[in-house]
Amino acid sequence: MTFCNFFFSSTQVAGRMGAFATALAEKSKTSDLLCELIDRVAKLGFKYCGDTLNDSNANTDAIKRRIFIRSNKDINTCLISLAYELTNALNKEKFTKIFEAFLHDETPTNERAQQYASTVLQVESEAMFTKCKIACDLNLQSYIKNPKYLKIFLAHKDDKESACQALHQEMVRNGTIGKNKTSAISHYQNQYYQYCKKA
């Protein structure tokens, strides 16, 4: 029931649903791990709510407990993007602690911006680990755009902690976000300053 509640719910955003949701739900059933993740986030109240409606391939609104996947990509790209966002959703409490620790700085500094960005990416390295695992399980390795992520995963797949440390280092050095390939570390540094200004 939680699987259905995640994909098909009366609380989902109007105008963002349709055949794509059905296709993504059916494709998700091909991975036992993905089904397990969906079940766990659904129990936390998260819902799939359709297209991102922006340049991002996927994103999670942890406050409203909504996950968005860009629907104009092929279904396999969307599937592994979903794996990433499900893991981020499960790490909601970790992100909340990071936001509380950094995003209320009265005097923002470059050092704090760098620490914030690196700490966020440390948590997101867990999402990358899951994304690589599901890609390998489903023979979708070619959908991991940075081959270094896949190489790291395969070298450390039996040691998640070690894998995430190496993935984090690569994400800090070469990670990108969105269609425009914005540097991930720069993206989160800018996010730090934006939120601190609002504090």
C-alpha cells in the first residue's frame, strides 16, 4: 500500500501527474532495493509529485515531503534519479541538522560556505552510492554520467563507508548539478549565502 501511496495520492500536485507516473511506478518494481526505499520514504510521508518544472533532473522538498523527477528524460535516467532522491529523503534529519548549523549565520564567511557545501555533499554521497548500486543491479551503468562515480562504487561496493568517502571527494572536485552542469560545490556555497541573507 505504501508503494501506491507514494506514486498515486490525492495530495499530489495538480497538473503534474499522468502516464509518466504510471510508467515510473512500473519501472521501479524491477528493483527490490528501489521498492524498499519507496516503502520507507512513503512511511515517512514523502510523495512523488511529478515534474521538477525547472532545469534540475530531480529534487526533493524535505519540508513538504515531496519528490520531483524531470519527466522529459528517458525512463531509465528518471529511475536512477529517483534512487538518488529517495536516499536524500531518508537523510532528511541529517540535512535538517546541517541547515540548522549553517544557514542562520549572522556573518557568513567563505570558510563556512565551503564547510557547508562539503558537508551537504558528504550526505549526498550516500545518494550517489545508492544510485550507482541500482544502476549496476539493473544493468544501467551507462546512465551514470560521471564514469568516476561508477569506478569508485565498483572498487568499494562492499564497504559503503569507504565508497562514500571516495565519492564525496569526487563530488567536491568534479560534481555538477542541473542541465547547465553547475559546479556542485559552488551551487551549495551560493545556497549558503542566499539563505544566510534571509536569516
